[in-house]
Amino acid sequence: MLAINPRHLKVFLAVAHAGSVVRAADVVPRVQSAITRSVQELEADLGVPLFERHPHGMLLTEFGSVLQARAEAAFAELDAGREAIDALLAESRWNTNAPILALGIGKQRLLVFIELMKQRHMGAVAEQFGISQPAVSLALREVEQGMGLALVTRTAAGIVPNAVGEQLAFHLRRALAELAKAEEEIVSIQQGITGRVTVGTLSLGRGWLLPQAIIRITEAHPKIRVSTVEGSFEHLASLLHAGELDFILGGLRPEEEMAGFRRQPIFGSGIVLLARKDHPLCESLQTEGWRGLEGARWVLPHRGTWTRSSLEATLADSQLPPAEVVVETADNTITRALVMTGDLITAAAPHLFQEEIASGRLVVLPLAPTASPRDIGIVVRANGTLTVAGRLLIESVMGAMTDAPAAEAVQ
């Protein structure tokens, strides 16, 4: 939840650019006393001075400079939203100066609207904010009236945002993500390095690398907090695009699939076949080769994944029948338990099971699928600005990879 009231930010920026309340009053339609109150409320909400007051004007403090940069990024995001909506509507008339596009509605109504577009159910949103359903409906109506457009279709099951509603909510989420980062950065200046980093993790990015990086950063900066979100690349990319993740860690997609993002490879990983220690295949494959896999039972990720596709291609090239997949899962914990305690085998990137391989609890079988190495790395928004905590966690990921004693062995 934001500490500040976003509706004061236009006034704040006017004072920052003009250098005084008097000159800002020529830019925004507010009397000087109202401008002063808006700045004071922002300072009270943040608990820091945003300006140094001098007889001849006002200068931004370090805290004020942080808020200015993030607020300008937020309004640039809303300007992009205005252009996107204009393109959707073509020649249709609407209010391009709608209050919500300047964050000019009440803070709670703004947050209620954004959450409603996400959850699509008035009852759930009302319960979350501790308000009545009519109050949620009123927030939606205020935004629609300000825009001069219907933004949703109302159904018995809830609401369904239309294309304009989706665009508006998307850009609002990105704008508020910038303001949340401003608050974190201001706290970091006050208290030393603090903040929360939210990382989207794909299956190839979990395992040893991220935990080691988290240990490094939390030991060096005990006030930093880390959250992870698991899911498909498509789901995580939508969250990153909306500013709700700091970065994604995992298998990288080709450049042509990364529009709007920037990819940073860390290392390349191949695929190995894994079985428990003393599995009968450990010896039989030495003499029989790929033919020795006939009748093997597998635990594998779902169809269409890089690992599964690589294995299927190798089996086909070896003129073997498709793998008999007993269990399909993307959960490495489940895969680990099934392979270590039974006769199922798996195909996987070796870095995901580095500790088990190093200890001898899992054995790399003497066959390897003919897969091109997959780049494992970090994905960030191409035009985004990371928080201090976000940058430090990425540095910790890179440091953990550099210092890993078995880094070369698992690549």
C-alpha cells in the first residue's frame, strides 16, 4: 500500500520545476496555500523533507530528487497510456484529460479501481479494502465518468474490462510501481539499504543460484526483503511488464521473443539424464547405449518445455519409442524425491540438482540428449529503472555464479 497520496504529485512536480510555491501557482490551478498543504502532506506521509526552504525559493533535497525522478517516470507511463487508448479509440471522442490520467482522484478510489480491474469482482475488492460494494461501484463509476467511456462490461459473475479498461489499468499499475519504488528508495536513504525485491523464477532459475544470491544479499544488507513469484514465462513476463516484478531469473527466450525486455545471460546449461545411486541403468547403459532406455519410466516436465523437447528429439533420432512418462511436473522438489527414492529417471539441467550430484545421491547416466546449451540468465524491463535493492540482488546472483566452486561442472 502506498504511503503517499498520488493526487499531490502534480503539485509537487510544479514546485520542483518552478523552484517556489509562488511560481508554481502560475502553472497549476491552485492557490498558494493549497500548494503548500500538498507539499506538506507528501512530506508528512514520507516522513522526510522534500525541499530546502530559502528566502528566494525551494530546492529539492536528496529525498525530493528521488521522488521527482520516480514521479516523472510515473506520469510518462500515464502519457503512454493516453496514447495507447487514443490509438484504440481511433476517432472516438473521450476525455484525454481525465483526472485519473493525472492521478487526480482520491487515493483509495484509485487503488480500488486498479484492484477491481485485476480481481474483476466487486465483492472481493470490497472485502479487501473493508468498504461496501456500492463504494467499489462508485469508484468505478467516477473513473468511467472522468474518461467519458465505459471501461467494463458488468455481468452476474463480476466485471470484464474492455480493451480501454485493460490499457488504463496496465499503465496505472506501472505508474504506481514507480511510486512504490520511490518510497523504498527514500527509506533506504534514511535507514541504510532497505527495500523489497520481487523476483519471478522459472524452473531453470531456481535451485542453487537464487538461494545463494539471497543468502549473500541478506547477510550484507539485513534490511532487504526478497519475494519470489513462480510461474510460466508468459505469466511472469506480464507481471514484469506491469512493473510488479523487479526481474525474472531462468531460461532465456530468443531475442525476437523479448520485445520490451532486456536479457542478460549468466551461463549456459545442457541436459543430462539422472537416476538414483545404484540404479540398474547405471551399468546397463554402458554397454547398451540408448537402446538400454527401452522400458525406462520417467518423471519429466510438461510437453513443449526445452528439456522435454530435447529428450524427445534425441529418442526419435535414436529410433526409440517415446519416453514412458509416469509423472509430469515442473516442480524440482517432486522430481528430486521421485528419482532419489524409486526407479524413475529424469532429464534435467544439471545445475538444478548440483548438490545431489556432488554428494552422489543422484548419478548422471552415461548418455546425454543432443541439446544445444540453453542460456540461463536475467530478464528486466528494457526501459525500467531498478531499485537499489533490485540492483544489489542481481549483483549477488552474478557473484554467486562467479564464486560457485562447481560452476563449470554444472554448465
